[in-house]
Amino acid sequence: MMDLRVNGTVYAVDADPDTPLLYVLRDHLGLDGAKFGCGLGQCGACTVIVDGKAIFSCITPISVLGGRTIRTIEGLGSADNPGPLQRAFIDEQAAQCGYCIAGMIMRAQALLDANPSPSDAEIRRHMMPNLCRCGTHMRILRAVHRAAKPAANAAADARKPGSGA
Amino acid sequence: MNGRLATQAVIATLLSACAGIGAPRTPHAAPGAPVTFERAEVVRGAALAALGNCRTCHTAEGAAAYAGGRALSTPFGTIYSTNLTPDPETGIGRWSVDDFRRALHEGLSRRGRQLYPAFPYDHFTRVTDDDVAALYAFVMTREPVRARRPPNRLMFPANVRPLLAVWKWLYFEPGRFVAHPDRSAEWNRGAYLVEGLAHCGACHTPRNAAGAEKKDEPFAGGEAEGWHAPALSSASRAPVPWTTQALYAYLRTGFDAEHGLAAGPMAPVAESLATVPDADVRAIATYLGERDGAPRAPAEAAADRVASADEAAGGIVFAGACATCHHSSDALPGVKPVPLAITSSVNDPTPRNALRIVSEGLHPDSGEAGARMPGFAGELTDAQIVAVVQYLRAHFSDRPPWNDVDETLRRIRKEDER
């Protein structure tokens, strides 16, 4: 038995210590927003936030999560009441098949939590680990910009690569 | 030279350098007629530039090649590389081939300013005039890029440029390469490249407190950009001793089945060496594999030891986070991970590279093929990274345990904040 704190709730989980967090989220806790993509930490579909950082839940065994704080896409809002970043993704229609999107949103959320007004270059660098095979990247970038602080957007645009930097 | 004379020489050098007369050379005016270069000379220069890996230091992330501005972190602070493109204002557009040669051979700028030895002129001084001319032809035919580098951020006394005259007087031995008559042409070609343009010792030879290479410990293992540069001498801790053939494969392809892959600052070196004439890489391997003091002897025997509690904790982390790829790799698509037991990271005298790879992972440049590993800096706490690295050492190496794993990780975290 192991205690996991997910989205503010502590769950007692009965699973082997080397079980990946992703499996526990989906199969034990019914939180199936995070997706299984590659199982090797190379695509980002399983991304959740642990202690403020975006991590791959498919390669993170629950044994390393005692006393740590886990946030999943379910913690940001719901279909009826989406959070600001989820709202921005909807407004920008930043999904095609949607499989990567929960991971994309969680990685972007970790960035905005640490840096509410990232530049375009910072967003691109931060989002690099997450793949989208539909090619929705430009919309995803727009959605993250939309969710960032408005004043920051102007500054970020001024810093875009190609404008003299 | 006796002590008193030495002191006088230091003072004289220092005074003359401070007065700006240490390098009596009139700056050249902007060249009038455009200089042209033979195509063959430019092509030869391109290969030499790749052998010297000029591009890596002289290119900032995401910026134009050779336009400089890359931050190089040193124990004395941060140095920004210069713009090597022929822009007349911010690059070397006004430099003559003689200016260029003097920079490489003597560590002086066109205006006679002392250059920091982060630019490894202690090696480039070995390069022939002919090769310098080809390098000049190559850089002067790049697209000029207007890019001014940020000012260096160095601590006292390193920030007092004229004092470099003293540093040079103490540590810098100018002079071209002299062939070894008893050795083969290939060995000598390798020696010329390794000791000169390729400047392997700049990372792989340990440095003294003044930042100069320790001449009596060549290739005994040094540091580069926060990574340990493993020993290329008999101090090598590789479980499978290096051979000329293995060195060739590693340098040419960035991978050798019995030694693993080029990571950290070595990755761009191997990428660069993939583009140069094959004979040059063979020559480098021949010299490194056959020079006196080259690694030959098998590694020392294992010491009996007992696993610590940290290692046991690390074993559990390994089973959950690492074993998916590193234990049952047959199921993996693409490049398979190398057996951890043969890697320098787990056999090095320092846990530095193992900590870096576990924390940061391995990432080929955008769009490039290559080994890929996710970093675990967020997945694992620092304490868990320390435990798993201790486990790696205990489980995959015959070497005694590292005693400074958490201290080294703390130091790495501090370096990365700068």
C-alpha cells in the first residue's frame, strides 16, 4: 500500500512499487486524461506535473512519489468548467486527434506556473519533448501564448527569433 | 633562468603588456581590393575547421554558424566566443592572414590584445602556416554576420586582460609541431592533429589552479563544460581497454560497441569528425592508441564490497525508472542502449557524467538521428538521483564506490544556475 497525493487528494494505492505512475492513474484511480504513447519517455503523451515540474508518468515508478505532489489534467478543470489553459486550447482549436493534448497542456501548465510570461522561444524550447503527430504545433503554440499574461505576449513577440536577436 | 631574472622578466612583460607595447603591430586598414581564394584551399580549410571543431565554441545556440557569442563557462567566470565571420565591424573582416596566424600562434588579437586561452592557442601554435592559411580561406569565405558578443563576465584577476602576458610567460610554449622521426607518417599526422588543431588535451588533460594544462599529466582526464573528460592515457578506467580500432570507430561515428557513445561536449566533436577525411580520423586514433602512455593495461581487479542502504534504494528506482530500457532492451525500437557496465560514466573516477546523464538525458540535436534518453531531473528527486547513481556504480562497475555523489550533484546544480 502506498499513499499518492493527486490533485489535492491522497489515495491509498495497492500496486507494486515499480508500477509506472501512468498505469496507477489510469487503471487504479480512473484518471485517464494522461495517455500511453511510447512507454519510454520519448513522446510526452503521459506528461503530468510532479512538484511543479512536467514529467513523463510512464517512466516514473510510484516508489519515487512518496510525499510528492502530483497534478494531472483532471486537476486543471473539467469539460464543463475548463481551466484557463484548457480554455485557450479550446479557443484556438488546438487539437486534431487529441491524443497528445493532455500531455501538451500539462507541460505548458508547468511552464506558465514557473514563468507566466514566456517568450515564443521559451515556449518552443520548453515544449520540445512533447510530440504531436497530427501537426497541430502552431495552434498549440498559439494556445499557450493566449493563456500567457497578455502584457507578456507583446514582449514575447518582440523577442521572436528573426527580429534581430 | 634564475629566480631574480625570472621575476624581472615577469615584471617587464607585465609592464610592457599594460603599456600596450607588448605586441607592436599596426592594425591593418580595411582591405582595399577583395581577396579571393582558391576553391581547393577553402575546401581544405573546411575540413581543418571541422578537425578543430571551431564551430561548436564559435556558434551561439540557435544563431548563425561561426558568428560567436556562445557562453563558455570556466572556473574564472564566463567567456563569450568571438565572431569568426568576415564582418568588418563585429567579426574578423579586417584581419589579414598574418593577423589570423598571429592569433592562432601567439594568442594576440589584430590590435595586439591578449587573448584568453579559452581559445586554445596553446595547441593552435602547433599548426603549420599552410594550414592556418587554409583555415583563413575558409572563415573569410563564410557569410559575414553582424553580431557583437556580450561582454565577458570574469572575476579578478582574470578580468585584467594584460595579465595574460604573465600567464603566457609561465605556461605558454609557442612553436610549430615537430615530427617524431622514429614514428610512422600516420602516427605523426595524428600527433600533429591531436596536439594542435584538434586540441584534445584542452578537455582531456587536467588543468592547474591557473587554468593551464598540467604538462606532466597529458590526457589523464580533465573537465569540459561541467562534464568529466575521461582519461585517454594509462589512467583510463575503461573496463575494455581502448584500442586504435575502437578509438577510430568512436571518433568517426560517435559510438563504439565496447565503449558506448559520445555524450555531452564530446557529441559535437564526433559529429564534426564524421565529416573530415577518413585518413585524418585514423591518424588521430593511431596516435591516441599508440602514443607512449596510451591505455593498454586491463583495468585493475575489483574490490570486494558490501552494498549500502542508498544502493538498495537506488535499485528500486532503477527497477522502476531505468530497467524498461536498460534491462530488456531487445524490445526497444531503434538504437539500443549500450550495456551500462562498459560505459565510462559508471567507471569514471567521478560520478559527474553519470549524474549529468541521469538528470539531463541524451538528446541528439533537433532533426538529427542518435541515441535518445529522457532526463530524470523532474521524475526523480536529487536524493533519488544520488541513490540510483550509487546503485549504477555498485551494480555495473568493479570500481570502488564514489564517496562524493551528493556533493557532486550539489555542485552541478550550482554550476547550472550560473
